[in-house]
Amino acid sequence: MRPPPFPRQLNACPANRAPFNAPMPNPVILLAEDNELDAVLFTKVNERCGNLFQVVRVTDGLEAVDYLRGAGAYTDHTKFPVANLLLLDLKMPNKDGFEVLRWRQDHPAFLHIPVIVYSASYLPADVERAYGLGASSYVVKPTDPARLERFVRSLQTFWSEFNVTSGLD
């Protein structure tokens, strides 16, 4: 007996697409990104894909830490829901991505939140350092919108179909 055919519409991303059978219909991505263009592009691609994620943006590492802690301006969890995933740029003002990763290591209560470093840097030293500080994954920012769309869809597929969480979020 032959297996069913593999779906051919993996690259299609219509806005009215029904969500996968995800345990959380709209996981919250905390996008720590200081570059306005990169943030807008990620948000627009997410919208084009049917808002697969609730994207909340902060512009530096200090804000990322405050958001994760629910401190400062981010105490209201109805307005600022708990992040299920951190998409972290490395080169940001105030506290850079490496410092956020170091902070996370020093605060074990936040280790259950996956962190994907989302950087323009291809430098092997940056990749090694990020993984050494506990990054879950390292992605070089796609500059091509079609490639970014594939990344967003792949992230959603992984999150909703394959990832098993600890139940702490």
C-alpha cells in the first residue's frame, strides 16, 4: 500500500488558511528587534500568512528582559501576554542579545522559553557564542520576503505539529 501523497501547497500562504491543530492557536512571539524595517517585514509576512503568531515587539534587550519578567511597562499580562518564543536579534542597543541570553541563563525560571537568535550575522564566533549561552536555534535573517515567508510557515509548522513544551508556559 502506498502512503498518501505529500501536500504540494507547502509554499502557499493564503490569509484565510485554517490554523493547524495547535495546542495554542496563536503562540506569542516576543520579537526583540531594533531595526524597524526587519520588524515590519516580519510582522507583515506573519499577517500575510494569516497571523500565525501574535507578534509583540520590543526594541532592545532591556525591554526584552522586562517583558519576559512582566516588569516595568509589561506588568499587565492581558495587554502583554506571556511569550511562548523569543526571536532575538543580537545587535541591539542598551542590552544586546548576548546579554539577554546570559540573563536567561542566570534566571532558570525562563529557560523553558525557546530562544531563536534572529541575526544578520553569519560570523561563526557569534553563532558559537549564542549557542554557548543557551540559544535554542540560530537563524540568519532572510532578506528575501519569500524566504522569510517559508521561515514563518516552518516555524508555525514546527511549533504546532512537532514541538512538545514543558507545560510551564
